[in-house]
Amino acid sequence: MKHEILMSGKMYAKTMEVLDATYTTHKLWEAPDQKKKLAELAPRIRAAAAGSGKFDAAMMDALPNLKLIANFGVGVDSIDVKAATQRGIAVTNTPDVLTDEVADLAMGLVIAAARRMAFADRYVRDGSWVNKGSMPFTRRVHGKTLGILGLGRIGLAIAKRAEAFGMPILYNQRRKRSDANYRYVADLTEMAKLSDFLMVSCPGGPETARLVNEKVLRALGPDGIVVNIARGSVIDEPVMVRLLKEGAIGGAGLDVFADEPRVPAELLAMDHVVLQPHQGSATPETRTAMGQLVIDNLAAFFANKPLLTKVG
Ligand code: 8YV
């Protein structure tokens, strides 16, 4: 007999196909009354696969036999991990397999924002090149200083790429790494002041909420560019929008937003920002590998084997 699992949110379609073939899956987003559905499933659900959307303490309380939440994604900020730990529920994520994919997009955003590639593309398409001549000059990337907020797996992969562009690298996080040869700057505002590009690559969640505030952004300055491939919550978004509008910061490359998929209307009208629909890990290779970790963690759980990528 197949085990039953709860799926709290959608994930990569091919991963869902495998889960559907392996388990009796209950897709919460398809239930007209989710509370009722959870109550009905409560006695039987021991494991859940989490895709987009929240997994909060109330959902955990509704599932007293839940022992595992296997998250599709490295960031677990949509799951109340503390509440899970208190209830003896393990949480797994999908680290490493997406690191290089996200780092590629991060460097792409550095270049796209500095060289205004999205604006330039529109400039060609709308006939401006023909009608107005050359477009305005943009900003240099190589040799400019990159300040990385969060030198974790993804931050390190970005640093490695930036080195190839001859960029001096600074980083800020709670603690200095003993294994990294980049300059640690203990104060984020100070790092922003020293940087041409501020790269946000730290985890989301309450601990980093609006860490990139007005003071930090003003320190980055009118020639500075902020790039975010982490979570929209890390930047004070309304403040960033205002400072971009005022020219107090020079530009932005953003893959993530505070209230996805909604993006502030003011950003849509700006030529000095490049916007992406949270696609950092979105290639078939990487999404397949992320899905495999969800599949393998669930399989390990039901086989009473150690989980592969447990958080915390
Ligand atoms: C998303 C991500 O999880 O891994 C993460 O933390 O942000 C992404 O890979 C992905 O969009 C799945 O919904």
C-alpha cells in the first residue's frame, strides 16, 4: 500500500509526477476547504512535501502525526522551523544543487543592472536606436567592488564568479569565516559605503528582515547598485523604491520581492532596474535535482533511514 503525503504547495511538475506515482498525494491547494481537509487527513499524515506557500504552526498543530516537512527549495523561511522543532517535526531543504544556478543569475543581474541590458533591449526593439541614435552610457562592472551580504554557499559561488571579473570582494554577515580569503566588514553600512555593488545572498526570515534599510542603501550611494537573489524581505522594499526614484541609489537587479508575484508598480516604470520573476533556480537541471532531494528525503523517512539534508 502506498504511503500518504500532504503536499502543501505546488512544485516542479516533474517532481510532482514522481510523488504522485510513489505516494497517495493530497494537494492542499486543490481543497475547497483547507482546514477541513487537514482535519480529515490528520490521523494519517506523517510526512509533507512543501512547495510554494506557507507552512505555519497552525498547520503543524492540525497534523499531530506529522514528522517530516520536505521543502522544495534551500530557503525555509516559508516554514516555521522553530515551531516544527518544538513539535519534533524534521525539516529538510535542497542545498548545494542550486548554488551555481543562482550564482549565475546573480552575476547576470550585476551585469544587466550595470549595463542596463533590459532597457537597452527595449531601446533596440522600440526603434529608439534608429530614431534617437546611441543609447546613454552605462556603468562598468569589471574591477568594481562587490559587497556580499551573506557569504554562504551561494555567496561564495558568486564571489568566485566575481573574481573572474577582477572585482575586489567584501562580505558581511554575523561572523567572519575562517576559510574565506575575502575581506570581512563587520558593519553592513560600512560595507555598502565601500561597495559599488551590494549583493544580497543571505537567508530570509525574521532575523534578516529589512536588514538592507535606508541607512545601508544611502551608504551604497547614487553610483551603487543593489542586487537581490535572496528574499525580498531582506531589503526594505518601499525605501529602496523611493531611493531608486530619487536617484539616491544608482540601480537594482532584483529576482525576489517582498510580496511575490506582486512587484511595486513604481519599479515597473524604472529603466535603471532589471526585474526577474524569482527564477534563480529555475532550469530543468536544477529543479530536477531539487526535486530529487525532496523525493530522496521522503524515501529515507519512510524507510526509517537518516534524512539527507536536514535543516538545523
Ligand atoms: C524556490 C528558492 O524555492 O531554493 C530557494 O530557496 O528561492 C527557490 O529555489 C523555488 O522557486 C521553488 O518554489
